[in-house]
Amino acid sequence: MEYRKLTTDEISRLEAHGCSAADWGLVEVADPFRPEHYRNAVFAGSVKLGTTEGRVSRDGAFEQQCGIYDAAVADCVIGNDVLISRIGNYISRYDIADNVVIENTARLTMEGADSTFGNGVEVSVLNETGGREVPIYDCLSAHVAYIIAMYRHDSALVEKLRSMISDYVESRRSSRGRVEKGVAILNSGAITNVYVGPAARIEGAARLTNGSIMSEPCDPAYVGPNVMAQDFIMQAGSKVDDGAVMVHAFVGQATHLTRLFSAHDSLFFANCACENGESAAIFGGPYTVTMHKSSLLIAGMFSFLNAGSGSNQSNHMYKLGPIHQGVVDRGSKTTSDSYILWPAHIGAFSLVMGRHVSHPDTSRLPFSYLIESAGVSHLVPGVNLKSVGTIRDAQKWPKRDKRRTPNKLDFINFNLLSPYTVSKMMDGIRLLDDIERTSGVTSETYSYQGMMIKASALRKGRKYYGMAIDKFMGNSVLKRLEGARLDSDEEIRRLLSPTLQAGAGEWLDLAGLIIPKSEVKRLTADIASGAVATLAEVNGRLKALHESYYELEWTWVVENFRRWWGKECSELTAADIRQIAERWLDSVVTIDKMLYDDARKEFSSVARIGFGVDVTSDRNTRADFEHVRGDFERDPFVRMVLDHIKAKTALAEDLYSRLPSL
């Protein structure tokens, strides 16, 4: 944009409208310049003013002419069609892009020689006393943060990653703040050293200091009333509202922190939702959810978590300080008033109920219930596989992905069954066998790491794991053969050959990204050696692994085929495929029927307690219940289960029809 000096006439007209400047010679303007669009404006230092031809609409009620009214502006560049009005103190050292509104706000300033706007802030996750700090930056992914926090045993790796981040942080350093195009800052307090991305809206914020709001026009970020934030980064689509307070915090894409939630030294990645409660030193992987007052998440690693009211953990045993940490693997839930004394490790897709002080480690037994009774922790292995809630969660997470930006930073795998969980169930079966063998098959209860397991629960858990593994392995085979002509055993074996060497061995969950451990080791080795030298290259490798998931998964299935089915994929015949499909279908139908029965409990006579309050007949009570909750057979989830059985039966029949004659 071209600027020019003010004319003598323009200066006179400005002064007639109550405007002043320490030195009018330092004020430059773009054409056409409208002096009447500036009233009671004070200019200091070098100021460049864009055009003010546009008008700002106020919710359709009235319009206001762009310009500067009742404001002091120092050392700023103002874009076209900007409205700045009623600034309590001043705006200084900011570049303000086109179509911005800043109104009734105390201050927008840069302080100090320069700033990195929250980039490089060290967030002390898991251990409040330090040791797992993650330096945040405005395109941080959950997976890079995971590696930095959890791979402290590899000092060369962490050093290289931190060096990459340091280089990036320096690229964001500036002596000037910036407000990008289309931003609205309304009715807010002091905003200091904050970068504000395109289309962001800040409305009623109390105080914002040293941060970046990485908004995008397709996915705006929002900061609402009474919010206080210091040393922070917010990503596209994020929302911090209703008096939330955050210090040393990262708020990922489409994450919402609202209703007085308080967070310090905490990371929240994509699609988290936190209200009312508090977090301290947590690593909140994707879909970490806590909605209730008196809930505290502290010193833990979570993802796909649903924390009940009053959920609580302890990391301080009043000895060497708050040094203890815990891990809750993906998909778990904590019930109301649950409590876990760290250190502890809760297995994937588990339910925690009651108080647990014996440092439970259920990581090898996923899909379990951990329940306290009379001060004793009881473990029920595998039972969550037949819970309606587990399946409903797995279905709702993809539907609740609120990220609208095409540049998704977190690579999220939503699969309930994957090499990550299935390998744990295989290990869980061996573990349960060992527990039973050690204590004897006639025992009524078994002890495992301070937890009690009933004999009946142990045997049922083993059965549930077996069905789930059959379901996963069989589904992988049928998917591989789907739609193909199966003319011979040789053709079947060809189709079942893996296309990638990678995928064998242990798998990991890197905060939402499910990938083989071998590929994580390869990536971290390349980072440590310098073969991968930039953050963009790191993210590129992670993205490629995410996009190759199903090919990598199949390599794992092939590797484990003999272990589970007693035969290599390269030896399978049409008869074997039929047996696999029959066993798969039996597991699918059995699990679905258990889900069906579990759903029926929500429509039982007990569930109807509290309905039909002022009626006297069971018929009217049922009518009231069905009006609110619906009829069991027409319930969407129940219909989905029944339709799933039909669809999978049809899939098996289609496979049978394509197999060569036996």
C-alpha cells in the first residue's frame, strides 16, 4: 500500500475534530483519506493509516463508519476499513490488517523489545516439578508433544526436537504485534504481546498476555467474557469462554475451555471439552472431556477420556513433592467421585469407579471395570467390550470432530479395535492364564497387583477378549478379500499377502495416532541423527504413517495369524477362509447380542423410576417414559445393532458365494 504525508488542510480538519499528534510529520495516510472519519484520536510515533471507506454492521441494528474515534495510537500500521473506537488506554506497536474492529477495549500493546507470542513457553506436564516440559508452538501436534514428554530416555532425540522448535520459535519473534484480517476485539481488558489470527473474535476478555490465537477464516477462534490467559497458544476453531483461566496452556484445534474452567501447565489437543473444573500439569490428548464442578485432572496423560463429576487424582504424597504421574489409556471413563492415587496406569477403554489407592496398573487388561468395594480394588477384565457406552463412544467421536480447517494438526485414529488394543487383549489372555495357573483353577478369587479378580470374571474376560480378537482378525481378512474374485487358493493367498514390510511387532498410541513401534523408532532415530531436520518433515512422516494405517495393520495381522489361527496366511485355503468367516460372524453376532441386551437395561422397569410422577397406572408411566425416551425396538442404537448383524451376515454370505467349490 502506498502512503503519503498529510496536507496542512487535512491536519487542520483533524485538529478541528479533536485529534492531535506529537509530530504530524510521522503520520502517513493512504488515498482516499477522509479526515472526518477521525475524532478525538491521538497519534504518537510513526503511524500509517489505511482507507476508511467501509462501514461496520452491528448485528443488523445499525452501522458505524470505519475510522478511529476516542483512541490513542502509537507506532502502528492500520489497514483498510478498520474501526477503532473507545480505547481506554492506547494501542501501540501493532500492525492491524484490513476489516478489523477494535472497540471499547482497555489496551492493545507490545511490551519489551520483542516477543514470540507464547511460542517457546515451557509447559510442565505430568510432573509439576519439571522433567517433562513441552515447549509449545503455534503448530504443535499431539504426537510431537508426546514424543518430547515421554521419550526423555533418548536425550539426543529430545535435544534435536527442542532445537527444531527453538528455530521455529525464533522465526515467530517480532518487535511488533499483529492483528490479522477480519478480527473483532470488543469490550475487553488489556491485551499484551498477543498475536491475533484471521477472523478471530475476542469479546469481553479480562486479560490476555503473551499468546497466539491461530484463528482461520474457515475455522475462527473465540475468546469470550472474563477470560484470563497468560503464556498460551490457541489453535483454529478453539474456544475459551465464560471466565476460563489458563496459564502456560496449549488449546488445540476445536477444543473448548469454558464455564470457569481453570488450567495451568496443561496441553489440550483436538476436540477436548472442559468446563467448570480444573486441570494441572496434564497431557490432554484428543477428546479429553471433563464437564463438572469439583473435577480435577492432575499430572496425568489422557485421551478420549470422559471424566465424571468429582473425578480426582493425587500426585503428591507429602514426601518429595508433587512428583507422581499417571496414565489413563485412550477411551476410559471415570465415574462420579472416582479417585486414583498416582502413580497408576489404567488400560484402554476402561471404567474406573470408586477410590483406588493401591497404584493399579491395568494396562495389560483393556476394556475392564476397576471398581472399589469396601476399600478394595476389584478388576473385571474385558467386560466393557459388551457395554453399549463403549460402542456409542466409538461411534460418536468421529461425528464430533469439529475441526473445519483443512490443516488438521492431530492425526486421529478412531478405531476401537486395532493392533494396539488387540495385542493388549492377546497379552491379557496370557496374563489371565498365568494368574489362574499360579493360584490354581479352583480359586474363587485371584490377586493381581493389589486388585482382586473373581474367578468368574477372569474366565468371562478371557472369553470376551477371544471374541473381540476373532472379530478384529476376521474382519481384516474379509476386508482384504472384499469384492475380489476368489478362483483358487493361490489367488486367495496372493490377495492376503502384505503390501508393506512395516507394521509387525508392538504398536503404540501416540496421543491419538496408532502406529507401529518400529516406525516410531525409525522416525526418532532419523530425528536424532539429523536425517529428519525440520518440524515439517516430522509432521510429514507422521501423516504418511497415519494414511498408511490399514496397510500397516494388515502386516500386523499376517504376522500374528499363526499365533491366533494356528496357520500362516500363506497356507490358507478356501476351506480355512470359510471357517475364519464363520468364527468371525459368530463373534460379531454374539457381541452384538450382548450390546442389545445391555441396551435393553436402559428401558427396564428400573429405568422408568421417576417417570409418570402424577399418574397411577403402569400404562401411563410407560407412556410418559416412551414419550421422553422412546420405544426400545425403535431406539436408533438398537436399530443400528440389529442392522449391523444383518449387514455382517450378508457380508459373510457374499464371501461364501465367491469362494471356490470345496
